[in-house]
Amino acid sequence: MRLRPLSSVLPVVLSAVFFAALAPSKAQAISVQLSERPALRAATVSAISLNAPDSTSGLESEFVSITATAGSGDPHSIITIGASGFPPGLSFTTNTPTGINPSATISGTLQPGTAGTWFIEWHASDQFGATDSTFTRLTVTSPNNAPILSQPNNMTVPEGTVANQTLLATDADGDPLFFSSSSAPSFVSVTTVDPDSGTATGNVHVAPTFNDAGSYFVEIDVTDGVYSDSRFIFLSVPDVPEPPAPGQPVWERLADMQDPRTGSGVEGAAASLIGNKIYVSHGYRYSDTAYLSIYDIPSGTWTHGGTTAPTARVPRSEMAGGQAFGKHYAIGGRTGPNAEVEEFDPVAQTWTTRAPMSLARGGVGAASWGNKIYAVGGRSGASYGGGLIYSMNEVYDPTVDRWTTLAPMPVAVSDNYATVAYAGKVYVFGGTDGFSHRSDVQIYNIATNAWSMGARMPTARGAAMAGVIGDKIAVFGGYNGGNLRVTELYDPSANSWTTGPEMPFAVSEISQGVTFDGRGIYAIGSGIFGISSSIVLALRPVISMDAPAAVSVDEGQSLTFAVSAAHRNGLAVALGATGLPAGATFRDNGDNTGTFTWTPNFMSAGAYTVTFRADDGHGATNSTTTVITVRNVNRPPRSNPGGPYTAFVATPMTFDGSGSSDPDGDALAYQWTFGDGTTGIGASPAHTYAAIGPYGVALLVSDGAVSDLATTTVSVVGQFLARAFTAGGNPSIRLNSGKQTWCAQVEPTGYAFNLTLVDPATLVMKSPGTGSVGQISALTDKSLAFGDNDHNGVEDMAACFGKNDLRLLFSNINGTRSVPVSIEGMLFGGGIFRAALDVRVIASGHAVAALVSPNPLNPTATLTFTTLEAGYARVRVYDAVGRLTRTLLDEALVPAGYHDLQIDGLDGSGARLATGIYFYQVETAFGSTSGRFTVLK
């Protein structure tokens, strides 16, 4: 409302305060002053126009701005704008100076908690009292705020383990939240635990397997269904060896080899397990060395240097190790390359240089078998896979200190340290050909000097190591661009592979040699492009066995030793043995121990390999071997001079010392003393006595080390002459006839002696060199028959000999031959006689010969057939029309020689054969013959 002054005489200022309820909490004062100018006071008051938006909206936490304008038709109007009812936190600002057309703005960020509908009242007035007002409807809503995910921690979870981490997220709107992952390995899962209450929880679950080692980035997400938040964590999965499957061997760590001389471990060294100690020599320890270190298995302690572990002569590495006769060998090396061979004797504690390899080489593999060492492959270069790659295969024999070249490998490789001997064969696993890592399995048969190929390794590699564990060969570690932890088991009998337990560490260039026994395989050191390692590991079988690797015993001495087994799970095991020498025994004591017992005889000198085996009955087995060396014992020979002898005076007589013997089969030297002041040598010397009489004879035999003396006597007598002849149908000796005796007549010459003085027991017939014996004795089962068969007036006697003895005397004769023989005998009163005779001997000259005698039967006959070789024989009898009447013999194997069959005149059923002609047929593996005989009644 505007007021004008009523009089211009008295200027009066009238002030009035008008209150307008613009807002519940605000009031604005309007001052009105009456103008002194009459013209103004009398003028008409003009209206004000106020303009603002009817409605608008905004979001909590977002900016909002609302503007109102005012105007008047009176150019002198001074308008003031105000507002009330707007949300707290907003500010009111006059944009233009108070005047005719002013504007004002309400603006700012809508605070949380202001959601709802606000009615903002705008009002305007001027100095003349004109007013106006209007409203703006402001709708404030709550926004969908994005959730906020708290940063999770980075995680380290080893293979084979499980880990969880709680996740936290908040939402300003109190919306339910859900967790997930859009980028994570398969063994990681993210889940929601509690989605509610504005503070949600989740979980990240990590369960890596034994193939998941590595580093990963994992993205973790949270969402309210519209908006989301993400965070990343770093996940480290350290490599952990996979536990062995049931029944598999396990790796365990032993005392590290920290050499105080170098402050390091070793790589590319030579190693040998001898008894309860492992000898590790040479190798790289910051440089090539000649050091020796010894690991004592029972105590788990190392000896480095000193008197017991002296330094060798030639520093080298990347070499091979071997063992023979309880000694350690270091072979070859990369520097040069090297062909040197050094031998360490643990007993003498000394090094000896031995014959070098025929080819200098490093990166060579070696295997020990039968106290010999086989060196295969290698290279000319100083580094892994460098230079020329060799297929050379040669063997070292310590007994003669010599290398011998053998059949070369099919595939030339170097750094093939996984070379091992088992059951008479050398196995070469992998290696490098200079361009790639190999998975070949090359197998050398020691007995045949020939190579074959086995099933390929699953993992190609070089610089691995191998050892025998039970009836399998474990190949472990190695290099194929990086050191490996893999263990793979080869079954030679099945030619197949299975995966073994992973090693605790990735290793290569482990000390090479025979480092295994029934207790496990030992891995010492590591290298290739890294620091020489001190790590010492053992691959333990489920069943560990303890037996001596080698024992020695003298012939004739008793040997006893124990074999024991220990089961990882404490189970009982059954023990057995194979390859036992003749006469040896092995007893399972029933308490996981066994006892071997043997007393080798005096023909047992040599080496024997006995395999002991343990079995738990549930699939777990193990075996170990013991090499038994039986030392030859030089037993004294036994002298046997023969005799007593009878000799003719002035006639050479041959002594026979061939009955002397040496129990060890050694050659003997013979020294004779003849008793007449003379001596002789040889097993059968001839000597002539000049005078009649008795003489004492001594024979000394010696094998070169020990000797024996024995004596006999010789009676030198005069020699009586005699004459021998045949009579009565005995002009010839038919060896294949059925007649069982042959007789000759003997008479003294010139009545030199009386036949009644002849000792029948001394009658012999001699024919040296014609058969398996040189003389035979006359039959003594009948008294001597005297007569004068040649009617010369001199009494003679019959000397008869058995057919079987005659066949021995003339067993070397084929066909028909005249043979000079002598018939000799002794007289009761002293003296001997000798009668010479040429006799016609008829023997078979064919592979098979037969004769029936007598023929015709009278009433029986003997069918005699002879064979020159052993084999089957069948003898059948047929009648005149070809019908089989009887089978006299049907044997799968008869010896060579003469065979007599009785023909008793009966057929196969026992009935007597009819009178007539019959035929026989002799069939053998080497031919047949036939003939006929007659049956008369």
C-alpha cells in the first residue's frame, strides 16, 4: 500500500512497519516514507508483478538453482524480493540491485535428509507499498548412490592350501549389495555373505592345486544392481611339492652340504654310495674343484677335506661318477674337455690316477654294473649342450685298468647324467642333442652289446638324475629351459611311465653316480645358470630296505648277514630272496627282518648278485641287491703216484701220477724220485731200472704255491716171454655181436714159466689209444682153463674178456681194423709175462648198426645195436608178411654206444613165436637199419 502526504506545509515522515509472513521462521520489514513532494504524494500507486517457476525438482547431494524475477509499471518503484520455505543448506541471493526489475536465486547442494516436497514462497514489494507473492514447488528425492568397496589385502596362498578373506562394502542408500569377480583364476571364488544393512560382507576363497603356482591379479566387484565398485588384489601362489600318492615314494630333505672351503654347495660332481657313506668329489663350487666331501648316512653328517676326505688331483666338473670293488671313480669333465679317471680308495684314503677314457668329454653319463663302469654320450664343449655331441659308449674294467669301446648309442646326447644300470642293462634317459632337450630312453644290453629304445619320458630334459627304487627307475630334476622338480617313474618290465612325487626344489646337474640303495635315492647339489646348491634330498620308498651292498667271503667259510625292512606306515612286510647261490638259504624271521646264510664250497669262487624283496601285501614293494664275492682259497694239491708197480728190468716202465689232483683245478707240476738215484718230471714219466729189486718211489706235486708228497713202490723183475693166439671161433672181436665174451690163448715161450703160477687177478689186455680206457682186466668169475689148443705140445690157458669191457677198450674204432694188443699177467712167485697179439676188431662204421646172435635163436638170442650219438631209439620185430609181432624198445633218449636187447622167442602178448623167418627194424634219430633172424623149434 502506498500513502501520499495530505499537506505540503508541514513535512511529516510517517514510518510504518509491515510484517508479512513470508515464511514460518522469517519476517521482512518494509519502511514507508511519505514524500515531501506533493505531486508524489498525490500520485496513484502502481502494482508489482513477481514471476518464479511453479515447480522444480532435485536430488539429494546434487546442486539446485531456482530464480525469481519482479517488475512494476512505475518507473520510480524500488522493488525488493524475498523468499522463504526452502530446504536448509540452500542460500538466497539477490542477483541484481534493488530496482524496477530485480531477480533473486535460491541455490546450493541439497543435503542428505532433505528429500520431500518443499513449497518455496516468493514475495516482492516497493517503496510505494505495492506487493506480490508466488510459490515454487520443489521436490527433493534421494539418489541411488554407488556402493563403496573397501580395498582388500593382497594374498599369498601356497599350492595345496586354502585361504579366505572377508570383504566389506557400504551403500549410502542402504541397498543390498552382492559380491563377485569378473577376472580371477579358476581356483578363486568370490561370494556374498551378508548383503543387507548398508554394510555388506563377502568372501574371497582361494584354493590352488599343485599345478597353479604363479602370480595373479584378481578383480573383486560389488553392486547394488545398478551401480558397482571394483578393487584389485595381487595373489601370489608359491610352488609347493605335491604330496605323493598312496604307495609312492616321498622326498625328504637331509643335512645340507655347505662346504666350508668354498661356502657353497656343489654342481656337476661325481658321487658314489659305498656302504653307509656317499662320496662326492670334484664339481663346480664357484670354480672347478678337486675337493672330496663324505656324507655319513646314519649320522647325517658331512666331512669336508682332511685325512679322511683328501683332495683329488684334477679340478673339474660336469662329469660322471662310478663305483667298482668298493671304490669311487671320477670320470671326465667339461674343462678341456677332460678324459681323466681318478680312483678313491675309502680304506686306504688315497687317490690313484687310472687309465683315461679313449675320448675326452664333459657332460658324460656313467653307469656301474658287475664291477665295471660304462661311460656314454658327452660333449666337446665346456657348457651345457655345447660343441660336438657324442654317441660314444665304452666300458672300464678296473681289473685290467683298460677302456674298451662298445656299440655306440642310437642317438648322440650329452648332459645325460640320468644314466643308470639295472638288471644287466644300461638305461640312458634324455639329455640334449645340442639343439633340443630329448625324451628318448636308450637301453644298452650288456650281454649282447646292442641298443634298443624304450617308451619316451613324459618330460623332455637334460641334466637330470636317475636311480633305482625297488623294481622301478626314478628320473628326477633336470633342465629344459629352467630347473625342474618333476619326478617320473619308469617300469622296465612294463616299459611304461607313471608320475612320481615332485621334488621340494627345482634342481639340475645333481651329483652323478650310483647314489641309491634299498633305503632310497640320494640327490646332492644342483646348478646350471645359478648358484651351486647345498641341498641334499632323499627319495624314500614306502618300504625301506637295509642290506649290505657288497660282502666278501672265502671259499669254505660261513657267511651270514641280516636284511631288514621298515614300512612308512608301520605295517608288517614279507621278505624273500631270488638269485640265491647253490646251497644258500634266506629265512624270513617274521619281524621285518631276514637272515641270509651260505657256506660256499671250494668251487664257488666268483661274484653272485642276490636280490632281496619286501612286500606289504597292499601293493607296496621294494627290492635291493647284495653282491657276494667269494674269494678263491688255494687248497693244497693231493699227490697220487699210483702203484705199487711191477717193472721188467732194462725195460722202460711208465709211472702214472695222473691220479694226483688239485681241489681248485690249478695246473700241477710233478717231481718224481724213482729210488735208484734218479728223478723225473711230468704226470707220466717213463723210467728204466737197471737191476732187479724193490724200489721206493716218491711224487711231489705243486700248484706253484703249495705242494704235497706221496710215495709208492716198484718191484723190478725179469720179464717172461709169452705167445698169444686165438682159437675156437675167436679170430675177431665183434663189438656189436651179442656174444658176451671173447677169449685168447696164452702160452709161455720156451717153457719160461709155469701157467699154474699165473695170478688170474692180474691178467689184463692193453691197447693204448684205441678207446676210452687203455687196458681191461680178464674175467675172474671162472677158473683158468688149460689145454693145448694149437697142438704144439706147449700148454696154454684161456684169457677171457667181457664184451662191455672190450667195447670200452676199442670205443674209438670205426669199421674193421687190425689192432696190436698185449696180454699181460703176474706170477705168484714174482715176475711178469707179456704176450703180443694182432687182433681183428670189427665195429660199426655207421650211425646205426645191428646184429642178432646167435642166429637162428638157440633158444634165445641177443640183438645188439650201436648208435654214435644219443637220441631216441625204437626196435620192432615183424613176421614174414610184415605184421608187427613185438616192440623190443621204444625210448625217447638212449645214450650213444652199444645196446643189447634180449629176443626170448615170444611175441608181444607172451605167446611163443612160430617157426620161420622174422625181421627186425632199428629206428633212431640219426638213421635206421634192419635185418632178419630165424626161429627154429
